[in-house]
Amino acid sequence: MESKKYSSYAEIDRDLEILKLEKEIHYQKLLLSFQKTKESFEPQNIINSYLASFKTTISNNYVQIIQTAIPYIIGWFIKRKRGR
């Protein structure tokens, strides 16, 4: 890293202000990241993420599930009509 040559105190103050603002930005990003991580471990969010993945799996296999279940449902109705 090259050392910068300053010609005035105003340049030094400006660079220090920029560094201070960059530090604050990084600190706020860290806080936001921590808050999001903390929220992801709340029971409600864990359940919601589980249900979302379950919903995705079901929606991807919806046709197979219906094709498998229909014969059993029809058989159940037929047995029920006959009184078994």
C-alpha cells in the first residue's frame, strides 16, 4: 500500500471523514446481517421455511401424487357404496 502525500490538513480531514463513513457503513451492514440471522432462527421463520420447502416439493410432484391417490380414492368410494 502506497503512502499518500498530503499537501494540507483539509485533505487529511477529508480522507479521515471518508474512512469514518466507510467504517459506519460496514458496521451497519454487520448489524443488519446479525439481525437477519437472528430472525431466521425464530420458531415462526423456521416453520415457514420448512413449509415453503415442503410446498415446493409437493408442487413439483403434484401430478404423481394425484395419479397415485386417485385409484385409492375411487376404490374407497366404490367399497363405501357397496357397504363394505
